[in-house]
Amino acid sequence: MTSTTASTDEASPGPGTVGGIVGAPTAARAAHLARRAEGGQDSAPVEITAPFTGLPTATLPQATDADVRAVFRQAREAQQAWAARPATERQRVLKRLGDLVLRRQEEILNLVQIEAGKARIDAFDEVSATALVAGYYGRHSAKFLGARRAAGVIPIATKAGEIRHPKGVVGVISPWNYPLALTAMDVLPALAAGNAVVQKPDNQTALSALWLHELAAEAGLPAGVWRIVLGRGSRIGDAIVEESDYLCFTGSTPTGKALAEKVAGRLTGYSLELGGKNPMIVLPDAPVAKAAAGAVTACFSSAGQLCVSVERIYVHENIREEFTKAFVAKTRALKLGAELGYGADMGSLTNAAQLAAVSAHVEDARAKGATVLTGGRARPDLGPLFYEPTVLTDVGEDVKLYREETFGPVVAIYGYTDLDEAIAQANDTEYGLNASVWSGSTAAGWAVASRLKAGTVNVNEGYAATFGSVGLPMGGMKESGVGRRNGREGLLKYTEVQSIAVQRGVRLRPPRVVPGKIWARGMTVGLRVLGKVPGR
């Protein structure tokens, strides 16, 4: 039986707190942040509720199509002055922002918990990721964006190089599950590259994005360079796609495909981080206790509502029984709760649709013969959207959760005897976002990792090693997405590269007095010599 904490503290919430939760920001503070969104002040506002309690957190204005197009026009004007600033000046804004996030983390930890229903330790993951991203681009973006020399066609006579230009105005559509971290990962490098950004965060967790937006202004970001609009995708999605010079989207694979089709007609670029059905392979030499503990974090952080969360575990039969026993015990020991503090290990799901989807997957598995080793039920006694961390076995291929992404605190365990078969099973999915390998040997773990078809693979970790290594590119293979965030690639995708070559002295076509055949022979000799020059 999973242990629990009370859904709220014994004290009553103070007057005007959001979500009816002790320690929450005031309703006035939430309303102040909501007013940072642009457009839609008088059109069909939406009331958002807290997953922990079901009580209101904020009333948010919803933009119209015309609102969004006007915001893009204004952003385009602001972008030119921002792009004209030295890259070193832009990166200093990001560095200051990262420092502010760390200093002011208590308020945003509360906001993320209230909006997304996370345990506080999972909310802190967002704070740390945001600080890491801001610091990384705050130190390195000017270097990445600097002009780069290249070998010219004829040494000395040809001076060649490339320079980078910002795309213009980047459209960013952000999901509800990691409202602070994914805002930072997508918006900050776009700004560092000299772009303006128009972001549409999900309504459910919009206050977290608006909080970072406010801190960016304090850090020195000029007004109008980063603009936030709120609204339903069905009403303003077309405007964002049609007005963006580059589109960055995080969400479901079907929605990503639909957006890609629309963007393709405009011949503008895009990056998409989409779904995942992420596997973990536990090799026979893996330290069982560490692997079991790591699996708990990999599967149940943010209640499994994490794109890189593990949903399938393949364990060698030699240690399967031992691993399963340890993993189930550690899962049962998790403490669920709805407190604004570090007392709970796991929070709730974020919305009713997700609770329904998780419940449907587990009940379908039960009906088709799967065994629920622990969990497998909602916990309305804790809050309206709580669901116990769930471990299953005996899951057949006819079960929905065998292939479909659950996006909740549910994982299935499978045994294997042949490593090649385990790797094949791990790769037997339309997705390819993240994977995890556990081994007593770093070399063996790396070897298996290199055979997995996933954009990121962690050895002796679930997801945090690659997620936190912001100098590494992060993204999906197959139907898990296109493009990468983080690292050099996560910045340069927001730029257009321009090649410039200056020719001096030697001509690249024969003068009239030299026969073409003789010219070609001479050039052939020259090309052979150039082929032996190091660095060409």
C-alpha cells in the first residue's frame, strides 16, 4: 500500500490564495502575472484550477486570431533592435536571468506545484534545468554565433567563412507538463540568437511561463522581444504557424505531424519534441538495488508525466525476481501528497483527461490478463487527480499500454535471456525519444546504449544525466520528433547560416588566352595536391 500525506496542511489557507492551498501565492499575484499575457483581455477568459484541490488558481485571457497576428507584427519590429545588440550583451541578460531564478525559486516552486500538481522535488528539477540552460547560453552563445572561417577553394587566394543571422520571430508552443524548464529550453536560446519570440504556453500552467517572462524583464530583456499569448490551439494555432519564421513545438505526435504539414507549405523551419515509449534495459551484472531505485525515479518523477519517463523495463531473467521485488517495494514506499514542501515523493496527475487515460490503460491491461504488482487505482482521498504509482507484469502485445504512450505513473516489466532480443524489443516502437541502460560495466552500458534507437540514452540513470547535460543535444528519433534542443544545435537551429567567400588574385575560370583543356589539367594537379593538405 503506497503511503500518503494529507492533501493539505492542517492550517486553513489564507484569504485570496490560489487553489485553496496553504502557502500559495495570492490571487492578486496570479492576476498580476496573467495580465502579462497579450491580447484577449475581453474575450472568453478561462478559469484554471489546481490539480491538488480542484479549486481556482487564475482566470486567463484568451487571445483571438487577430490578436496573435498583431502581436507578431509588434514582435517583428522589436526584433530588429534586439538583433542589432552584440551577442555578448544578449547573453549577459540570460546569465542574470539564471541567477534571478535561483534567488527567487521559492515562489516558482509553489507555482509549478500548484499548476502542475508536482511533488516539490520534481518542481525543483525545473528550477535547476532553467538555471542550467540560462547559464549555458549565458556563457557560450556569443561563441556559437561568432563568424567561422572555412577553407576556401584556393588557399590564400580564397577567403571564406560563415556568419549567422537570426530567423526573425520564433513561435514557441509549450506543453503543460514542464512549464518552466521547457519554456527556458526553447525560448532562451531563441532570444540569445537575436530572435523575438511569441510563445503560447498551455493555459493550465501559463503562470509559470509568465513568471519567467517577468524575471526576464528584470534581467534586462527589452520590452516586446518575448511576448506571450494564451488561447486554444484550435483558435490561434493557425496564426502562430503562419506568422512564425521558425516554429518550436512540444506535445503529442499527432499534433506535431499536423503542424509540420502546415509549416511545410511555408518552407520555414521547425523543431518538434513529441511522444515517447521509453525503455530501460537492466543487464545481468547491474547492481540490483541501485537499478531498482533508479527505476523508481525514471518511472514516477512528475507522476510519469515526463516525455523522457520510462514506461518499459526489460530485466535479465537471472535477476528479474530480485529486481522486481526490490522495485515493487521501493514503489510502495513512495509517499503521495499535495503539500507545498519536500515531504511528498510524488504528486498528482495534472488534468482529468490524463487521469482517464491512465486509468483506461491499466484497466485494459487487467482485463487482458496483466498482473498489477502494486498500485493500479485512483486516490480521490488525496485529491481529485491522484493515481498510485503502478507496476505491471504479464503484459501481452494486445494490451494498449504495450505500445501506446501512457504518460502517467505506470510501467510494465518484461524478462529476457538474450541481449540482442532485449535490444530488438526496446527498439520495436514507433518512438525513439529516451532510453536507459543499467550495468555494472560502463563499457557494456555504453555499448548497449549505442545500439538503441533513441535521441538520448542514459547509462545507470533514467533520464536526468542527459536532461541536465544542457551542452548535449536533446530530441527524438522516428516519431518522437525532429530537431534538437540544448547544446550548440539548440541555439543554431534558430539562425540562418550565410556563407561568404572573397576571391583574390587567382581566377576560377581560365583566361581567354589559356585553352580550357590545359586549364583543366592544371586544375586537376592542383586538386590532387589540395586533397593531401591537412584540414581540407
